[in-house]
Amino acid sequence: NAGVTQTPKFRVLKTGQSMTLLCAQDMNHEYMYWYRQDPGMGLRLIHYSVGEGTTAKGEVPDGYNVSRLKKQNFLLGLESAAPSQTSVYFCASRPPTGNEQYFGPGTRLTVT
Amino acid sequence: GENVEQHPSTLSVQEGDSAVIKCTYSDSASNYFPWYKQELGKGPQLIIDIRSNVGEKKDQRIAVTLNKTAKHFSLHITETQPEDSAVYFCAATPKAAGNKLTFGGGTRVLVKP
């Protein structure tokens, strides 16, 4: 099993550009999450999904959209990137039973 | 909502010594408290967790203690080794929030040989 994978690993965007981050998991997990990690602030939840076709807002959803069209994929979109969205983004998944979240390796995004 | 504070932000210890990281939480309804370890360039990985009906849990050199009355929990690493060098995050989950985790700000641990 590859576990949780994220694409791309690195990206540099100009202000106003758009992009989509892809998260894929091969563990048949129901729950998936998108976090951003900023120095000294831990991980903050952006959006999450409790199953295929469902999404919900987390702690810091503004400026982001998500979609969960397939159970194994969770996409995070930035429609108009801003420098404040410079961060490391982590995706995680979790089975319906149990509490452990399995994290991907992260995507480092810089918005100039 | 839940708020989790973590201290210290950085911790330097000699190899073989113990390391202690402390977290406080604000929501008395929180009932699940995991600790994650993040090595450089990788995603966080669960190392130990504790539920609110337990006061202490141990796994080899790692232990977690929970004080529900004071709303704080701690991670204890004994006999530290260089491979323990990493960033550690505590988290809490209020029961009403399902399994959405609120993370502390992280502690960078450096074990000096």
C-alpha cells in the first residue's frame, strides 16, 4: 500500500493564480482531511470529508474549495492564490472506526 | 471551539535524559488526546494516544498522562535517543466535534549526542 500520497510536492504560484492539490489514499478510508501547517501554529483544519460526495468546512476554510468525487481522492483548490496561503499542506485519512489519522508527505506551496 | 496550547516550543536534551512536553486544552468535553511525531520532510505520525477515561498510558519509552480536572496532558520520553529528534504535536478532540482534531503549536525536540 502506498498509504496517503500528495501531488505535487512543491509549487510556486503568483498571486491570483489557481491550482489544485491532489490527495489520494489506497486504504479505503471514509474520512479525509486537508490541513495547513504554519510555523508555531500547528496544523489547522481547512476542510474535511466524511465520505464520497460529502465535504465540510474546518477551522480555516476561506479561500479554499474541496471536492470528493471518488472515495480515494480528495482535492483542494485555490481559486485565486494569495501570499497568506503560503504554507505546507497536509492531507490525512482515517477509517470509520479507530481514531488514527494517516498523513501524506505534504505539499509546500509558495505564493509570491 | 477547542483551543490547545503546547509548551515548550523548543526543547533541547542530552541523549539519555528525559523530555517532557505539556499541553492544555479548553473544552472539558474533549475525550481523545493523541500525540503525533513529525520528522523532517514528512507528515505527522501517531505515536501514542489516550482517552479521557484513562489517566496514564505507556508504550516502551513513551508515556502520556492526563489530568482531566486541570485539563492538561503531557508526553514523557525517557532515555532519549538521537532518533527522537523531531517536532511533536499534541491534539484534542471534543466529543461533539466527532473526530476533528485541534492541534497544539508543536514542540521541536533536539536530542544532543
